[in-house]
Amino acid sequence: MSPRPRPEILSIAPYVGGESHLPGSNRVIKLSSNEGPFGPPPGARAAYAALAEQIHLYPDGHATELRRAIGRTFGLDPERVVCGAGSDDLIYLLTLAYSGPGTEIIMSAHGFAIYAIAAQYAGARTRKAPERNLTADIDAMLALVSPATRIVFLANPNNPTGSMLPAADVARLRAALPPDVLLVLDAAYAEYVERPDYDPGVALVNAAENTVMTRTFSKVFGMGGMRLGWAYAPPPVVDVLNRVRAPFNVNAAAQAAGIAALAEPGWLEMSRAHNREWRRRLADALSEAGIRVWPSEGNFLLADFGTTERARGADAALRAHGIIARRTDGYGLPHCLRISIGTAEECEAVAETLAAFMAHEPAHA
Ligand SMILES: *Cc1c(COP(=O)(O)O)cnc(C)c1O
């Protein structure tokens, strides 16, 4: 006899992140994890380095200064902010705290993979609602609500599709859900949204006690390696998260770097402006090459090659040029590739490589 976990745990397929290496290439263009093209903000690098002298000290278990900085930057009450080791940490905590055996969570068919993994860990069942045009369909999500429903997850904008629901639709979803169902709005890409009808979820969090917004430092702040995210939540949910989280779940370096990143002059504006320009330019170039590109409000594009075979060919062509995109087979989209918006040169390399690839493809597969 040997120790065994709960049986459902062994049927979890571990999360597969974007690849970082190509055999035989020592310089790769990594566009597989939406990490942003600029590296970390300079102030965050300096804060991280300066902390080296103090890593014998435990971090502030309440991340007080960081929560204050988040509150100042985003105009939010720091008392309603809880930080985590990435927003994944908070997603796991919410799932474990609010769902469990005999209960269900709802997500959209091509929604972010972590929700289903966390639910399985919690022992809950995941119900996936079909989408329309690779966009979450509120009515299909509502049709899955049952007395067993505990949490509805909505990534807005969604990864890997890039699609976004307007604030009015999200409000309609909230209004039609039973009040005791927790709505988790995952706004990891909020900073990149250009559409004026967007809201990351603040108003809904403020309006009642059953909606949470999660955010991350992994995308626009270029700090994926630090593992830093936060939730904005109503007081009862803040209370629950503070009971179940590990006491020092955000390490000292992440706190220091996060505070500095928020203070970096012009960083958000610069990142947004670059993303706005190159998301459009890359989308135009790929469309011109004959590739369908789904509308994206994130820092990536979902390129749709129509068939799995052609997507494989495109992936191979990119790899041959040292470019790593993200395969989306695990998301039920084997005919697509997700490509992060990189630097101007990186976007140009993607556009050139895929245009050359398409030029050798038969016109219609
Ligand atoms: C990248 C991403 C996150 C962020 O995860 P972290 O744990 O904060 O790095 C969360 N949700 C979605 C949809 C993402 O794409």
C-alpha cells in the first residue's frame, strides 16, 4: 500500500505552458506565453535587485504597501484587494473555497484552462458552455446553471481566443445568475482592451457580494516570472481568501517589484500603444496572407488556419525560423495558433514567415 490522493486528482491533465526552447536554436523568439515584448519595467528590475540584501526576512504577509499601490493606481479600496502568487493562485483558492465534491463550475468552451484544472482539484464538475464565434455565449452559460452551480468563470478578454464581452453583457450574466453563485471575472488582459464598451468588473464587484475580479502582473507589467496577481473582491470574499491563502503567498521580491512596476512612469501607456499598433499591423499582415485572424482585445492573436494540418505546417515554418507560437489543441482549437504580440521586429518576422508559408499552400484547404 502506498499513499494515494483523491482519485480525481490523478485524472487532472497538468497545465502545459508555452514552450521556451527549440532544439538546435539558441536564440528563439518566444511568442507562446503572452509575456509582453519589453521585459520587466526598469524600476521593477532595480527593486528586485535591491531586495537581495533582505531575503532573510519574511515578507509582509498582508502585502500592505503593494495593496495600497494597487489601490492608488486603479482607484480601488486596498481593503478589498487580496494578492496572490499569480492570479492562478487566487483562482485555485476561490475554486477550493467555493466549490467541491457534488458541485459544479461553469466556463465557456474555449475558456482559460486553469479553471477546469482547479475544479478537478476541488472535486467539482466542470460544465463548458458552447461559444458563438469563439466568444462566450451568456445564454448558453446560463442554460447550464443548476442547484449544483457554485462558480461561473469568465475570462474577459479570453485567452486563447482574444474575444471580449461588453460590460452590458457581463452585467446581464450577473443579473441572471442566482445571487449565491460566485462570478469570477478574470481580467488578465484588461490593460490591453481598446473597445469602449469594456469594463473589467469593478462595478459588479462593488454592487454586490458575489462577484470577484482577478488581475495579474504577468502580462502588461512583464513580470510572469515573479508570480504576482491580485483579486478585487467584496469583503466576505476577501475574508475567505485571507483565511485560506498561505500566510506568505506573495514573496518579498514580488511585492517590491510589483510596487515599482506600478510606479514606472509611462509604462502602461507605452505598452498599450505598442500593443494597439502591432496587434493591428500583425492582424492586417496575416489577413493579407490569407490567414483568418480572430478579433483580439489581448496582447496576442488567434490565427486560424482552417485545418489542423495547415496549422501544424505553419507552426513548423515558424519553428524553422526560431519562432515559438502556442498550439491551441488543448483548447479544442487544433486548427489555430496563438501568437503573442512581440517587438516590431518579432511581429515582422512572424508576418514574413507566415506569408511565405501561405504562398506555398494551396489556396483553399
Ligand atoms: C496569463 C493569464 C492569467 C495570469 O496568470 P498568472 O497566474 O497571474 O500569471 C490569468 N488568466 C488568464 C486568462 C491568462 O491568460
